[in-house]
Amino acid sequence: MQKNCNPIIVFSFSKRECERNALEMVKFKFSSVEEDDLTANIFNSAIDNLFVEDRQLPQIMDFLPLLKRGIGIHHSDLLPILKEVIEILFQEGLNKVFFATETFSTGLNMPAKTVVFAGTTNQVRLEGATKSVFWGVYSDKIEPVTAKAMITGQADRLDSAFRVGYNMVLNLMKVEGISPEYLLQGSFFQFQNSAKIPGLEEELRKEEAMAKMTIPDGDLIGRYYEYQSQLDQMVSDFRAGQQRETVWKSVLETRRRFPDDVPLLDPLRDMGIKDEKFAILVKRYENGYDHRRSRIQASQNALQLDELKSRKRVLRRLGFTTSAEIVDVKRCIACELSSGDELLLTELIFNGVFNTLSLEQYAALLSCFVFDEESNKVRAELAAPLCVMQEIARRMAKVSKESKLPIGEEDYVAPFKVELMDVVMQWCRGVSFQDIKKLTADIFEGSIIRVFRRLGELLRQMASAAKVIGNAELQGKFQKSLEILERPGLVIFCICRRIVVLGRDFCHQLALKMAASRYGKRLHKASFDFWLGKGHCCGSLMAHGIGDSSL
């Protein structure tokens, strides 16, 4: 601060660490009294739009004291309205020290003079997105070699994670002239895998050539070298004949027990070496040949499109297509679903799982498809539909495995988390956000809001799927379930969503409040960047420019 190197962004690699580091800075104050007032006015202008009980959420109440000290926090599990306000404060220069996770470096252009990393583990080149002048590492210890690699080393290799999903396969089947095979062959994923094969084959040829090398009397030479090495390590002079006799007896006993050759000791099992790095090196050496061959096989599998063939086989066995790749009514449903497991959701509709559920249970059951954190228990009233869903999932996993897709039944079922089923149920019944937060003390408020949004999108897709098959009753239930999920208490947690609901007048009024806080009554204009195509705001409401006209 004394060298005017702020704003500073401190990157941490976990949300808990990010908040913990920020709280350790509360004894410092980096903002002036004037900036404190401006920060409070901007913060309160946004928070005033929340319900009174929602303003008492711990995450909201704990933030203003930090912000008034010039300290900000930003990670994916903050409430959206807090993230947007914090981004505005940072852009206005009111946040001097900013603690964030790596997600802040993607998709946001926030110039900073200094970037600090909380550690070297999983360190990536985040400073580029922040356009920093200085950067360093906050750690107890950093080796010179590590520091040099961080500064001068190359960026991590960019590997494609492209996979052809069932939704994509089904949608491409109905497009004339384009097939999933055509799409996969032209993908970056395919290009990378094809480029790896010559190098891997060359490594494999070298391994095979070394294995075929023969040396005349190689066994004798090897044993001679081994004995000579052991001899060099032995004590050359035994001080007593009794010691020599003891050693000689041991040699004779060894020759009697192992007449052909002395077995080699396993360095891990027999010699008791506990070093984890050594164990990794031994395993890598032993599996080196097989590993290279498996990598070549994996690359060739991509060329042969084996996975795509297996997925098509699954679709045929589950009744989504025929042997002639003619789509069925199930395909029409699956094509409408992209926010969850389209095959399992389609099977749930066809098996009538939703027919006997209430509107709240619709949303609660579907929350398993959009929540990806740890789970523990579920209410009794939701246990029955959950068991049906898991049984169908296991049956589908069995079909996938029989179709040569490498997936186990439990691995397929595990991603469907039940932790928020009760939370969604209570929210749809009208319980306040502050009360449902008490049900999930270990989950951030922003994570719950994110699940609600994803769940809303899934409910819209389920309603569209029901419309496609002409089931008006089921469509209406999904739409009503969406209505009780997206009640006003959810919408106002995000400034952008609030603008969509209330129109630009709200945006204009909020910007005027913020601008008046900074410029008094002298304001030239306020600019707003909208994503009109999707009905969202970019998240920054920037009041700028001081003109001659007054409000």
C-alpha cells in the first residue's frame, strides 16, 4: 500500500481458504472515510431490494464491515447480488485488497497492479487475466526452482475434454447430412489424439527394441556384476573366525533353500521403503510399457469411434432409436433435455414416476440432477421416488456396461446428490431463505441459489419435453412447479434477474443512487451493458463522467 501497488488480488485455491485469509486482514484498514461512506451507499442501494428477513443472512451481514475496510471476497458460492456489488466496488477502485478463487480470472476483466498467490499447489497463470504489474506467492516457503518455473515456465498444455453426449447424438441423428461421426472426426479432441499416435508408437518401438537386445553370456555378466557390487559393500576383514563361520553357514543355508538363484527382494513389500514418491516411481517403471500401449490404444479408439458406437448401442437397447437409427418418441423427449441426464429423465417420465408426486416433490427430485456436492440424508416422503430413480439408474448403468461403456452401477448413481432435496422442498412450500439455510450449514448461500437457477432451467426443459409428447397435464405440473420455485424471494438475490423482472427503470434508479453517492448531483450519463438476447445484465452498472448538466 505504501508503494501504491494496489489494487491487490490474492488468489486462493479453495473457497474456505479465501474467506479465512480475508478475515485475517480485518485488523487492517485500507480505505478512507469518504470511501467508506461511498461503499456503504452502494452496498445498501443493492441490499435494500431484498426482503427484510433476507438482509439478516450471515453472508450479507458479515460483508459490509470487510468492504468498508477496502477488503473484498469473490468466489462462486457467494450470493449473486453480493458478487455483482463486489465487482462494481472493485471497478470503482473501492476494493484495495481482493481475495478471490481462480474462477475470478476467467470471464472477468479486472485490471490489478499486484497479484499474490496463496500457494504454489495447482498454481496456474492467472495473472494474465488480471493484467497485473507485480505478482508473487504468499507461502511459508518456496524453493528457487519452483519460483523460476512459475515465472519462466511454459503454460499448461491445453487438452480437449470434448465428449459426444447422448443429447448431441440424438439431435445430430435428426439432421440430414450430418452425423455424430462427422462431428467427432472434425473435433479438436480427435486432432489431438491423432497427433499423439506417431510419438507413442516411436516410444513403444524403442521399448521393444531394448527388450530384444541380447548380450553374449548376459546372465553370467549380470550375476558377476551383482556379486561384485555386494562384495564391495561387505566388510573386508572379519575380526574373529567365529564371525566368518557364521557367515559361511548363512551362505550354505541360502544355497540349500535357493539352489537355482537367490530371489530379489521387493523394495516396497520386503525392504519396507515407505517413501510415496519412490512407490510412484516403481509403479511407473513397472507399468511403463503397458501404459504406452494403453495410450496408443486409447488414441486409436478415438479414431475408431468405439465410444460413439457403444453409445448408439445403448440408445438402441433402451428404445431411443432402432437398428436403422430411426428415432423414437423417447428421442423427442431426450432432445429437449440438456440440463440433466437426458436418458434417465426420459425413463422417469416413461415409467410414470412423476404421476403421483406433488409439485414440491417434482422440484425436490429433480434437484438431484443439478446438485454436485456431498450428500447425506433425505426425508421419508422423498425416499420412495428417490429409490425408484436410483433403481432405474442402476438398470441403465447395467445396459451401458453390457454395451461396452466402462461405467459401474454405483459410479453412475453416485453423481445424483440428495442433500438439497429437503431444502428445495421447504423453499417451494414458502419457507424463507434464512430458514432453509439452517438446514445446510455446510453449504454456501450462493451454491443454493445456483442450484435453484439450474433447477429452474431443468423444469422448463421438462415442461417442453412433456409438451412434445402431448401430455398437457404433465406439462402444466412442471410449469406450476417452476412457478413456486421462482418466487420473488429468489429473483431479487441477483441484480441482473431483478432487472429482467422489473425492467430498466430499476436499473436506472439503482445507477442513479450509486452515481449520486459518488458525484453528488453532478452526473453526465450512466452507461449500462445489457445482454439483451438472453435477458441478462453484464453484472456491472458503471456510472462515469462528470458533465456540466445536473440532475
